[in-house]
Amino acid sequence: MPIIFKRFMVLLRAHVDKASWQLLVTVTTCHLLLVWGLLYYAGEQALIAPDTFIYYYIVTTSTVGYGDFSATTNLGRWIVALVQIPFGLALFGILLGKAGQFMTFWIRRAMTGDKNFNHLRNHIIIFGWHSIRTKKMIDYILADTKRQDRRIVLAVVDEIEHPLLSYSEVDFARLSSFTDDDELARIATSAADKIIIDGQDDDQTFTTALKLSPMVQKGAHISAHFVDESKVALLRAHCQNVECSSSKSAEILVRAMQDPGSSRVQEELLSTLHGDTQFSLKLPVGVKTCQFGALFHYFKEKHDAILLGVAHDLSAQNMDLNPPLDYPVNAGDILHYIAAERVLPDEVAWQRLS
């Protein structure tokens, strides 16, 4: 018995020391019931009806005091003056302070990146933070007028606070490592649909891509950016669901020199903020084989879009650019096209093209 009592006292002291919600709710409930019982004993019939008493208790204890309900007997007034208001007012102040502390805690967690996002599904995760480039990437994502309404999680290992608080669609997570299983579970990596890896250097990007490739859900797509093209070839050989890109500044400079205006074309194709942009569209399951020429004319006529080519997987390793008009296109193939806005699968009359 003494051991049980001792453990009870230790537990009680822990709740008292940190003024836990459990303790505050229990004490407030006990005070409310005590006041109700005393007023009932005092004969305050107008106050003891449950709905009336709850209203009266909150208004009086908080010292708002509208005056529409009050104690009428001498004993009832003494109960209100000595039991209800002094102790109730103290409890009310503690509850308000606890609520403020709770709100501050959650706001602080959002800023420091300590929140848990394992409830998210089919979201976008961006690994890595660059003060200019990352913000541009998010602007491009959000500029797609027909994008799915999915959350974006910015995951970093830098000692920074939420750098994009003004973006309501962006959550912030500060991880200890991009390869730690518990940290990756906290941002629901295995349930993500799109992932961008843009590490501080190629080594971080490479190791993160290797870690994520086997753990993401089937159909999820990973994009990774590198400076060193040797790592691109190595990653492509081992991770089929990772699309690797590298800096093409040399190629763009040569194209701009040989064919003036080429750099402007590249800028237009990549940006969703203005002008026509490159998009992709996967042919739904069940669509019958159709010719590239029929698709080309249909997309131009109905959607003012120009087809560029056909890929057979998300990474487009074996893309056929500008194929012949009789090139067969099957369900599951991916069309790449230029248009002012994205064309959704249900906006295409597939039966007319079969």
C-alpha cells in the first residue's frame, strides 16, 4: 500500500509541477461541481439547472459578470464570494496561461521544424534549402493552375527557422539527417508522391537519392540535381525511379551563340510563371493504341498544345522526341508537350483518337 501511495504522490507531483492539462481539467471540474453542490444546498434554484449553471459559472468566474444571473440568498452570496470567484478566478487565469503556452509551443514547433508530418499522403517533399533557388522552385510548383492540391514539405538539415512562413501551402521540417529512418518517417517519405533532392553538394544529393529510391511508394517520382555528371550516370544505373539532372550552362551558351534566342526558349519552357511551359501527360489505363499524328493534331486543335515526344517511364530514359506521325502510342506512355496550361487526362477525348 505505501508503494502504491508513493507512486501516486510522485505522479501527482509531476502533474502539479508542470501544471498539466489533466490536472487543470480535473481541478476545474471538481471546483465546478463543488460550487454547484454548495449553491444547490443554499437553495439557489435559478442557478442549478445544468445549462444555466455552466453559463453562469463561466461568466461569473471570468469576472465578466453580465448580471442576468446571480446568487439571491445570503448563503449563496457567501459561497460565490469566498469559494467560486477567488478559486475560480485563479483557475481561469492558469487555464488562459496554459492555452497561451500551448499555442506558443505549436507556433514555435512550426518555425523550428520539429512538427510531425507522418499523417501526410501523396505530398511533395523538397530536400535541401538554397535561399534563392528553393523559393523559385516552390513558386514554379504553385504557379501551375491545375496542380493537385497537395502539401509541400521543405526538409532541411541546416540550423535555420522556417524560411517561407508566408507560404501557407509549405510545411517546414528540420531533420538531423536526410538518411535517418525515424526522421524520414516523420515527414512521411514513404507516402510522398513527388520528391526533389537538391542537397548542399553532390555527395549529399547522391546518398539521399540512394536512400530514398527503394523506400518510396510505387509510382512516386524522385528528381535529383547534380553538378558532376559522373554521379548522374552512376545513379541512373542503380535507381530507375530517380530522374537526374545536371547543369547545362555550357550547352545553353553554345545554343545561344549558334542560334540566338535559344536561351529564351529554354527559359519559357521551364517556367510556369509566364508563357507556354513544358508539361507531361500519362495515357490512362484502358486507352487503345493511337498514332502520334492523331494526338498531335488533336492536342493542337483542342488544347493549343504542341506534342514534343513520347516517353515510356517517368524518368524518360528512352524518350522518343519528334517521332514520325505513324508512331504508336499506348496506355501508360507519357506525352511531353508545350502549352499555356496543363492538360488533364479527363479533358482529352481518348475515344476519338483510338
